[in-house]
Amino acid sequence: MAPALVTCWLFVFLMVSKAVSIPLLLAGPNSQVVAVAMFEMWQNGVAPELAALGIIWTIIMTAVSTVFFVVSRRYGLTAR
């Protein structure tokens, strides 16, 4: 059951991280997600920090995607 839970949570994490518009609309002063931080950096013209955050976010998403792929292959989960 643990592999299925890990795979499901990784899949949900990857799908939720794609949504940018909803966090922009729901963000408050004390809660800021990566999408909101990147949007604010873009609006403020802070290009070097935005590029660094984008690269770090890409590396994190690639790592999570790779883990999801390995777990799904290891336990025989396939797309239907």
C-alpha cells in the first residue's frame, strides 16, 4: 500500500504545482507559494532572482518527476 500512496502523492504534487492562476488569486499576505513569488518577481523586474528561482523550481520538479517515474516503473504502475 505504501508504494501506491507515495505514487499518488507525487502525482498530486506534480499536478498541483502546474496551477499558477489559483494561487495568485488566493494568496494572502502571510501565505506565498512559489508561483506567487515568481509572479511578483516578474512584476518587479527582478530578473536574476527570478531566473535562479525558476531553475531551482525546475530542478525540484524534475527530481519529483523522476522519483514518480521510478516508483511507477518499479511497482508496475502504467497509464491506462
